Amino acid sequence: MLRARGTAPRIAIIVGSTRPGRKGSAVGRWVLDHAKPRAGGSYDVLELERFGLALLAEPIAPAAAGRAYENPQTSLWSRTIDAYDGFVWVTPEYNFGVPAAFKNALDLLYPEWNHKAVGFVAYGVDGGVRAVEQWRSIMTNVRMVAVRAQVSLSIFDDWQHEHFAPLERRVAELDRVLDELEEMAATLEPLRAVARAPR
């Protein structure tokens, strides 16, 4: 799908936890509420849990599959991700690492991620910082570009009695992530256009 030059990038806020009662849903809504009025991008929320992705269900590695998948859920996921230019990665940290379901969702695809920007909004006991460090390394292999700014939400400081109540400074932190993300997504558009062009 070719984009008109100069149009605002489409950005998906992916809630990567599939755990019942997940904190990520409230975080995703907070990001969307703050991002919607911005002129630099068009934002949607994707709840990973709703896609029902099976664990590495494709017999052919995604880098070699040419977007031709056997599993209907993978095909829907592929088409959905293909439509976006960048992502806000709403990620928890589980046992000092990335959540398995979110990693599987990344691993099921390859060209759909290429030349796209990603920014991180993480949460956990220590703000999800270890998960983000792992994600930054992983993203390089699918040819994504991670922006430097990130939001690290503490389950002790940013939740009150299980209710998401982010600290006041988080808004400025999120603004920095979105500023960098929109700029990077626009910068990478020529590479995406080449990749999308018929061959």
C-alpha cells in the first residue's frame, strides 16, 4: 500500500499483554487519549489479545513467506500491521524480560515490520526497563527503528489501588516519545515506499 507523500503517519498503539485484567489496556487508552489531538500522526489502539495468535503457527519463516500465511489469524495480523507506519509498544515486563505472547506476535511477521518506527511505553515493578532493553535489541533484526525516548511506568507510583493514575510528569515523557516517533515514522517513509512498490 503506497502512501501519499506528506500525509501524517498511521501509528498503532499495541497493547502487548494478553493477561486477563491486564494493566496495559488502561495504559493504551491513556496513550490514545493524549495522542488523538496531535496533528503529526493518526493513532489507533490494537489489543493483541483480540487477534488470537497461535504460537509460531506458520511452517515457513516469515522472512521467506512473502506475506502468504496458512493461518487466517496470522493473515489478519499481517494485513493489520502492514497498514501502519509506526507503533507505540505498550509492554509489561515479566521476569526481567519481554512477554511471550508479544514476542510471538512480532516473530510471526517480518516484512510487515520493516522500516517502521517504534516507541516504548513500559510498565512493571521497575518501570519495564529491562523489557525495553531487550525489545530494542530485538527490533534491529526486523529492521525497525526504536526512538530514544521512552515512558517507564511504575506499578507502585503510577497505579493507586489498582487504578491507573500516572504521575503528572508522565505526560511530558509521553510527548517526547510521540514527537520522536512521528518524526522517525515520517523520515522512514521513502524506505517503506520502495519496499511497498510492485516489483
